[in-house]
Amino acid sequence: MKFIISLFLFLFPQFLAAQQYTFQKQWDKRFGGTDWESLNSLVKTFGGGYLTGGTSPSGISGDKTESCWGGTGDYWIVKVDENGNKQWDKRYGGFGNDGLISLAQTPDSGFILGGNSSSNIGGDKTQNGRGGFDFWIVKTDKNGNKEWDRRYGGTLDDWFGIVQVTRDSGYILCGSSNSSISGDKTQDDWDVSHFTGDVWIVKTDLNGNIQWDKRYGGIYEDGIGAIIQTKDGGYLLGCVSSSDSSGDKTQNQWGGGGLLGNKN
């Protein structure tokens, strides 16, 4: 699988009775090495162009200029101009398994990358894992040069979902966790067996230092889907839940998975 980026342009036909809009392809580009690559996040960058991010186990080959550190893959980002022409690419990882899930541009024109990691210290990673998979964020400058990295997790698995820049120039990290109180996690999983996970969010300052963390969920599986910061400085979380009324959840599910809205 290769990175495929396609840009489409809205064309607004004038004076058409049907007033139907059409799409017309402008270009497409492929980015990858000789192994597989997965694309998970794409953002428009300041001043034009785009940054794509995902996971790659490829060595130096094709469009990839840095080897994989090991495991099943590393974070891989590719910066392109507004026409999809590659400007640079960067790889970040340790000797375990590292997968990029979400990225955002920061106010200083750099980037914040978030994903899952089972690596200990090695390669680009400066902190050992807590156990299982942890959240792992990497801060870069505008050219993709790493500035710092941080690991957050408990002693079981913590699965990353979303990173966003907050109004105070810090970061909100969202995912799910079935860890007990341990490591960086200050609230226990609602499922006492720790077989299923809850939504877990971590708030940091601009240097990645933890300011607080919170767990939300019921006694079954609950996962993050989306988050936005609200006008009052809080956060609105949109989640998927299979829990009935329990823990933080006040309504039973209708059946199967459901949506859980939580205002913090």
C-alpha cells in the first residue's frame, strides 16, 4: 500500500438550472518505499503545501530517505508543496513497533505527531515504555527536525487517537486505555478486569509536560472518535461506546456500539 494524495477542486458552474457542483481531479501523487506504507493523517501547512503522516517499515528506497529503526514500522511524514511535489521526508521511531495516527501544525510552524509505541529507549525515542503500547508524541520544527519526544501510558495498553493544539499552545492527547492507576495514568479503568478500555485524555503544556489526565467510560469498551475545544475553555468529546449506564455514562446503549458525548 502506498501513500496516495489526490486534490479535488470544487467547480461552481454558473447559471446551471440544476445547480449541481462537479469535482475535477487536478493531480495525484504516490509516496512510498519498497515495503508497505499506511497513511493516517493529512494537514494543510502554513504558507501552502501539505504534510502527510503514517507508518512505514521500508528501508531507504523509493521516496524514503531514512531506514526503519526496527519492529513493524516507524512514524513517517512527507512534506509536499501545493502541487504535491515532495520537499522532504522524515522517519521517527524506536526498536519496537511505532505507528503514527494523528498530526497537527503548531503555532511556531513546526509539527506535533502522535501515535502508538511499544519501543523502549533507542532510535529517536528517549523514554522507556510503561508497558504494552503507550501514547508517543514527537515535536519537530518546520523542516521536520525532531525537537523533543514524550511517552505517556500505564502498565497495560494505551491506544492513541488524536492530537490537537490547544488555545494555550499546549496539546490535548486522546485515545483509549485499559491500564489501571499506574505510570502516567491517575484514574483506574472502569472495567475491573482491565479487559476493555475507557477513553483517556492527557493535557500537556507546550513542552509536553503533563498538566492533567482524565478517564471517561463505562464498564465495557469505550473509545475516542473526535474532540473539540469549547468557547469556555473546556472540551467536547465524541466517543464510541458499548457500555450501558455505568461509570461516567448515564444512558444505556440501544444495542451494539453507541455514541457517547462527554463535556469536560
